[in-house]
Amino acid sequence: MMMKLFAALTLTTPLFFASVVSAQNSVQNPQLQQLLQTRECMKCNLAGVDLNGAHLIGVDLRGANLKGANLSKANLEGADLTGANLENANLSSAFVTNVNLKQADLDGVNFSNATIHNSNVYQASMNDLNIEAASIEHTAIGVGGEGGLNITDWD
């Protein structure tokens, strides 16, 4: 009996703390709460926010400050991050498909193990990216700078 109780507590305790951290994160930042409730937060200050594993499909974060944010394992499919500041953000293992990153600051972003497909990086700043083991298709991100890349805007 004690063994079953111990096993149940061991399995459920991490879930309790994960929800507490998430709740504290949104309470401390009303703009994060706005994003999670309305799916949009243009020009919001979300610097350093923890959105690890978040489902951010189709969110509108145009001009938002996500500098140093943790978006690891986040699903950003169809998101609009036009002009957003993602400097030094963690997007490792993130799903970045059909994302508009036009004129975004992607300097120092960790895209390791991310899936980056069909995304717009027209006029985005992309210095010091980590794209180790990333799957990149139909997106003008590569090694060696802009030489030879034909970066076009979405129509």
C-alpha cells in the first residue's frame, strides 16, 4: 500500500509544480496572460518568459519582445512574429512551420533540433544562430551568411 502511494506521489508531484510555475509565470506577467487567453499580444514585453512546450499555433506576436525567452519544444505553426525581438531565445526542438519572422531579430537564437519549414525570414537579422540538427526546408536559413541565398518576402 505504501509503495503504491509513494509511486502515485512520485508521478503526480512534477505535474503539480509544472502547473504552479506556469500559473506564477502568467500572474507575474499580465501580457503573458493576455497572450494565453487571446492568442495575440502585439508589441508585448515577454522578455525572458518561459513558454517551454507551449501550443502557440497561429498567435499574433508582431513586434513583441521575446528576448531570452524559452520557447523550447513550443509549437509556433502559423504564428506571426513580424518584427519581433527573439535575440538569444531558446527555440530548441520547437516547431516553426509557416511562421512569419519578417524583420525579426533572431541573433543568437538556439534552433537546435527545431523543425523550421516554409517560414518567412525576409530582412530578419540572423547572426550567431545555432541550427545544429535542425530540419530546415523552404526557409532561407543556412550556414555561411547570406551569400547565395535568395531571401524573398511572402506575397
